[in-house]
Amino acid sequence: MFYGVKFSQFTDQLTGYAALDYDRDGYMDVITCISNRTYERRNLNFYKGLPDGTFAIDEKNYDRLPAPCSNRKSIYGDFNGDGLVDICFLGTGPELIDPNAKEAPVIVYSHSDGAYSEEIFSETEGFYHAGCAGDFDNDGDLDIVLIEDYPKFGIMVNDGSGNFTFDRTLLSSESILRRFTAEFIDLNHETLMEMAKKRYLMSEQETVFSKCQHIAGGAFRL
């Protein structure tokens, strides 16, 4: 798929990636997350898409910003209101070596000069295999849902400039426990969002669509 990207140069595990045209030149670019299955954070690798379908290392951003230990979800959106696409990486930590693994969300912010900066939200770390973004409080910006077992689930409420407050009161716990992927979409064109969640139970899978009912105080009931 990624012609010209020599993944064989890595002895570590590729745990996740983001694919988007981050330099806005009309060609798909790739950001990869590498892990050595420990709490040691390796750096993100940036590759620019070229007209011939191959990729080249982005020298401005390559190997500068720490990647998640074990990326499980990449969420795209303009989280700081500057009109550029940012990326939120969610992860679980090295669960293969630590039964109590956890990891902090990471947002990589894009800038008009093509460079990226990063913020790590250490105060909201958890075992995040699922998450999604949407305007949950109807104030015109993107908030981020983090999903894992109680009590760590919640919403990173955005003030519109990329400043987040972690709120555990906006979602009911029984609605989101043990979900391993989630997205928000408007299924019935009522402008309110519904959450599509997939739960894995051993070899069985269950997909659940839950309507978000807007209740007092900007909260949602699933």
C-alpha cells in the first residue's frame, strides 16, 4: 500500500498510522506509530505522498515527536480552531507486558508552515481502545470521547482553542463499558449524533447503535 516507505528498516512493531493530506498538496501522506511493546515512547514518522504514488521522508517532522506506546485509534479534526487538520492518537499502553497498561491521549497539532507540535494529556491516561470526536456540547468545536472501563471513560471537552477539560458526567457508564471501537454519526438526519459502538466478546462481535439524546447542561444520554 505505501510504496516507497521502507517499513523493513524498523525492528519494532507498527501499531498504528494516520493517512491524510497534511501538507495540502493533493497527495495522501502517512504518519506512522512505532512501538517496542514497552512504555518507551518512540517518535512519530512522517512521510509525504509524491505524484508517482511513492512516499518520501518528511524531513521537517520526521522522528521529532514522541508517538503513543501502543496506538489503537487515530482521530482527525481541527481541535484548536485554526482551520488545519490535527490528529488525536489514542492507545492502550503495552498490554502484552502489563495487565494494567494505560496510556495518555496525544494530540498532534498542525501549523501553517507545515510543522507539527504535540500535547500529551497525562491527566487523562487510561486503556483507550475506542474513541471518537464530535461537537457534544453544541458550542461549535470538536470534543473527544475516550472509552474504556469505568471510571476512566469520559469526554475531553474543548473550549474551541484546543484547551480540554476532562468530564466524566456527560455519558452514562452502562452505555459505553468495554467498547473497542466507536464513531459518531447522524443516522437519522436529526442533527443529533448517534454512536456506533462495536464490542468484542471473545470470538463474538456486537455492533450497537445508540441515539444521543440531548439533555440539560449539554449532556448526552445514550
